[in-house]
Amino acid sequence: MSELPPTTSLRRWLVTTNHKDVGIMYTITALFFLIFGGVMALLIRLQLWEPGAQILSGLAYNEAVTAHGLVMVFWFLSPLGFGLANYFVPLQIGADDLAFPRLNAVSYWLYVLSGVMFAISFFQGGTLSAGWTMYAPLNVPMYTPSIGSTGAILALAMFVASTTASTVNFLTSIHHSRAEGMGLMDMPMFTWSMLATVWMMLFAFAALLAVAVILLSDRVFGSLYFSATEGGSLLWGHLFWFFGHPEVYIVFFPALGVMLELFQTFSGRRLVGRKWAIIAICLISVQSFLVWMHHMFLTTINLEIKTLMMATTIGISLPFDLLVFALIYTLIKGRIQFTTPFLFALGALLLFILGGITGVFLGAIVLDYEFRGTYWVVAHFHYVMFGGATALFGGIYYWFPKVTGKMYDEFLGKVHFVVFFIGFNAVYFSMFLGWETPRRVFEYDPAFQTFHQIGTIGAFVLGGSFFIMFYNLANSYLYGEEAGANPWDYTRTAEWAIPSPPPLENWDGRPSYASGKLEFVQDAVADGGHADGHGESHLDEYPYWDKHPSHASIWPFAFSVATLIFMIGLSGVRDSVSLSLGDTLATTALSMSNPVYPVFAAVGPILMVWTAVRWGTEDFYAPPTAIAERWPFHGIEKVKLGMWFFLASDVIVFGAFISAAVFIRVNAGWMNWGPLTDPLPGLINTFVLLTSSFTVILALVFARRENAKGLLASLGATILLSFTFLGIKAWEWHHEVYDKGVTLTQNPHGDPIQASIYYVTTGLHGFHVIIGVLIAGYLFVRAARGYYQEDQRPLEYFGLYWHFVDIVWIFLFPLFYLF
């Protein structure tokens, strides 16, 4: 399937892989989650109308607080920015689509179905009630025992998988598909902000995935990372906030990019200090990973480290100061047009400045001791996250004419802004006034009741403002006046040079900046893959480069549904089937009270493998941009580049697991632990894996020599060696469990947590080996049918993955078998 049905057909939206369609779906879905999270917020505000109010029970209030935080941070704020980015980044860089259209579609479907998974958790005995930061030990089954709590964490893991796919896609697209003549420093500011965002996401969300998997191992399999270790809560803080603080900028940067674009458009002036603004964005992106411990000032971390973190926290405000001054000077020297988009961008700047100033208070250790755990933090957080994201609503109004070809109602847009701005400050500034109220509880000093009642009224005003926007956009889409290609006076980016809405494949001709300005070159590149201009061509690697691009596939949707089925099953499998590596790991028993969970847990992976195979064998063609700027990745084919980015994120995942193991061992006393297992099986497995890397290289060599028998023999040897590794590992686990009594939760010879980190970390590696075996089996079947002798790239990509898995084992072997 490659052709798109009409937009009036439901099938169109299930199968589309076009970046503009996916962008529209992301935006609409994110606005739905705004309503979802907003309803939770209104329930919270009603509970706070007076001290101890009982609109909700205590447990229901905790669930509402947790759901509001999780939905707003993960399912609303970031996806709204990515909805705009999906639509406009390819247009701004002169690309026909994102690099991997089907990966883009699967990122959306995993996103929306992860939200469905989270909604289902409410009906599984109650959703998670540990707060959106999910601090240990509140996140373990002892304190949040419901199936729904596990379901909510699985939904989060599913969401992270979605963001990983999207991150790899955007990084590859921006670095591989920029129009000829568009260097990195020439990119529009919105695209620059998205590039910084996805670079941060590549590492930050990998850390979140690692901590989510570790938590799920505690909840589903019964390991003891956060349940039994003395430093479990501190370990959670380190891992979570290594993600959590960059997430502030991941949420804000798309809005910052919109702000930068709108200030230029509606001041009629190029951004003042543009080069320095880009440098500031890069500095913030790097520094965001160096300040996480300021969220942990109240822990037992020593004062010297806290002081260092205080300095880096204050230091990160300096590049932000540069950005703020650049925006202000751009306005001072411009001719401002007070349109609805500009008002939202200006409002975002004002709100973010207030949020940033109040955040400096929290960056000081002494003041943090006073403010932490109070509504000062809640107010600051919302002024930064939601206040900064206000610019995204300006982006919706700004690009609405481009997406629909219709103009919105300017009067209603300004009414929306006024009502929004009043409601926003009423609800959140009142929190500063009543800052001594403790967070996450509804019992407070009656002296603060007036402030909370003002906040509750402001929350309803703020929520009501969005219905003005919904009505305005819906009515304008149906009955608005025609907008034309460009309704604004001073636009600077390529999307305004084409009709509204843009055609399916974006361009009539090839966009080029080789002359210093945007031109559309009417040429068919047929020179064997060599560019005439500054751009680099890869056409010699694509013998079918002139084949018509595909735009539709059902398999991203099908794979995502299969993933949802598996996640639902996994959420309740511990209650239905206690998974074990022995009698003492967990009681092996089948509960037939709700057999749907084990059935879903068994069927889900089968469906995932089947849909993945159908995906791989589908006739889908996504050509690279024929001539493009690719610095700093010249000469690297796009799928290889995408694999590099994926493996970079996987490095962080394993790095988090290894760091957790080292942290736990240091906390327990490094010399108190000896090797848990006999090193001989691990040594044998090391040689087995290293040999398998050699056979993968041989497979690539035989393919290049068009030696079909050698190719099949090498792939077959790789598969046999992989099964040998897994067989030895299975024997080793069986021996440890049944002969020595070392299970996931018990260790007769030492600390039980040592057994947990051994089984979970090597189990994660074993999962990667199983994935590799499945891929190698797929390649073997395809090779037997005559593939890969003319085009060996799939073998090379598999080799990159397999060598990475082998390198990880080289780190795990001494950690668990020798030290």
C-alpha cells in the first residue's frame, strides 16, 4: 500500500505516513490531552477550594495530581511542539518528508495508544498515585499495589518508545535532508530549536526509559532496586532527574523556536544577535545535563557537590539572559504588529521571565530548603513549563492559515489571549502569594484560603479560554476567508513560498539556497549521483531513485496496536501468572480470575513480530533528498545515520543500568560483594559473542562478493552462536536458581540486591540478543531468496547493532563475573 485515500476517509488517517498528516494528528491529539489533563487540574482546584475539602477521596486526589502532571508533561506539552515540528520542519529545511515516514507514523501511533494505555489504567483498580515524579519508594507495589499503577508506568515506557522513534527521525532528517546551500547556521530558528530539542531527547529520554524499565522489573518481576535497597530513593532521584531537568528545556525549546520566528515576523526585523542566540541554545542543551542534582538538595549528598550543582544551576541562566535580550532588542528595533500569534509569543516571554527569576531562588541551597515542597515550586514550574509553552498557541494561530488555507478570526484570537492571560496569572500567581501551602496535599492553613479560591476561579477562566480557541479554529476552518499563500508581511521561511495548504509532496521543483536565496530548480538529477552545486548527492546508492515515493502503510498502526495488547497483558501478568526463575523468585501460580492478562502478554509479542516482518517486506519507498547539505555527516547514508543515533540512545540505556549497579554496590560496600556466579560460563559466552561478530563481518564480505552460500553459512553461524550464548545463559540461570538458591529476590551467599541487578542487567542484554536473533533470522530467510547480494546495506546495519550488543557484554562480563 503506497497511495493515500482522500482526507475525508478514515482509512487515510490510519495509513498515512506523510509528515503533514502526522503533524495534524499530533496537534489535535495533544489538544485532546490538554482537555484530559485540564479536567484533572480542575478537580484538584475544586478540592483546594477550602482546607480539607472532600470533592475527591485522598487516594483519588493523589491519582488526579499524578495524572495531571504526567498527562500535561508527557502527552500534551512535548507532543504539541512536535505536531508543529512534524508539519513545518521538513518544509523549512526544503525536504519532501522526514527521513523515515513509517517511523514517523509509528511514533504517532505509539504516542496516542500510550495515552489510551494510561486512560485504561484508571479502570485497573486505580491509576498511579505517587506523583508525576514517581519518587521511590512510593512507586513500588507495597505503596501503589494496583494493576493500574503498573499500567501507567508501562504507558510511560510506551510513550518513551514513541519519542525515541521521533528523535531518531528528526535528527536524521535535519542532518541529512537540508536543501542545497542551507548550512546548519542558515536554518530557521524554529528548526534550530527543534534540533537542540531532539539532541537533548536522544539522551534524556533514554535515561527515562532505563529508569522505567528498572521500575517495571521491580513491579512485574519482583526485583529489589527501589524496594529493598537503602539508597533506592536516592538512586531513583539520580536517574529520574538526569532526565527530568533536560525535560524542562525539551518542553520549552519548541515554544522558544516559535517565539523566535514570531518576533521576527511581527517586528519586521531579523533576530538581533542571531549567531549568539544559536550558541546560547547549544550551551543550554549541554548544561541541562549538568544541573540535575539541584532537585536533590534536601538529600544526603555532600555539601561540596551541592555547591557545584548550585553554581551550574545559576550558570545555566546566563545563556537564557542572552536569548531574552536578543528578543527584546529585536522588538525595540522593529515595527511591531500586535496580531494574535505575536500576543501569545510576547505573553510567553513575560511569563517565562517571571518563572525563570523565581527559579533562581530554588537554585540557591539555603533558599531551596525553605521553598522545596511548597507551592512556590508549583507556581515556578507552571510559569516555566506552561508559561513558556504559551508560545505554542501562538504557533497554532500563526501557521493555521498555512495548514488550512483559511484565516482565523482575529478578534476572537485576541479575546482568547486576554482571557488566557488573566486566567493564567490568577491561578499561578496566587500560588506565589500562598506559597507556604505544602505541595500535593489538600490540607492547608485557612489563612491561605482566599489565595486558593482565586486560583480555583482562575483555573476555570484559563480552561474556558481554550474553548474560545477551539470555536475560533473550527469555525474558521469551515467558514473562514481564504488566506492565500502568505497572509503575513515579513515572513522569512520556506513554507510561506508554497500554496496553502501545501501539496502532498511539498515542492514544485527542488528547493535550493545555492545562490543565497530560495529558488526552485526544475531539474531531474540524472548525473549518476553527483551534485552540481554545494549539496551532496547519494543517488548512486539508490538505483531506483526516480521511483514514486510511497505515502501510506498500515503496518505502523498495526505494530502499535500489537504493542498496546502486549502492554495491557504485561500490566496484569504478575497478578495472573507469577513469573519465576525458580520457586523462590515468585510463587508460580495461575490465577484464572482474569485470564485476559496472560493471554494478551502471550499474543502481543507474536503480533509484534508478525507486523514487524510485514513492515520489513512491504514495498515502501522513501527516497533520500536527492541533493542536500549533510554536514557534519557527509558520506553517511540515512539509514546508517539513523542506526547510529539509535545506538547512541541505547548507550545511555545500558549506561544507566550499569551506573545503577555500581551505585548500589558502592552503597552496599564495594568489598562486601564477591562475584555472584562462576566466571567460566561468562568467559565462554564472551568468546561466543566475539566469534559471532566475526561471522557477521564474514556475511557482509560474502554478500559483497555475491557468494550466496557463504552469506547463508555466515548468517547461519551467527544465529547458531546466538542460540549458544542464550543456551549457556539459560543453563547458568538455572544453575544459580535451582542449585545455589540465588534468585531475583534471594541470595543465600550475600545481599539479595546483588542478585537483582545481576538478573535484570544481564536479562536486558539477553533481550537485545533475542532481538538480534530475530533480525538475523529474517535476514537469513531473505538471503535464501536471493536478497543482499546487490544491496548489502541491511547486513551492514544489522552488523552495527550486533557489534554494539557484543561490546556491551564486554562491560558486563567483568562487572558481574570478575569484580
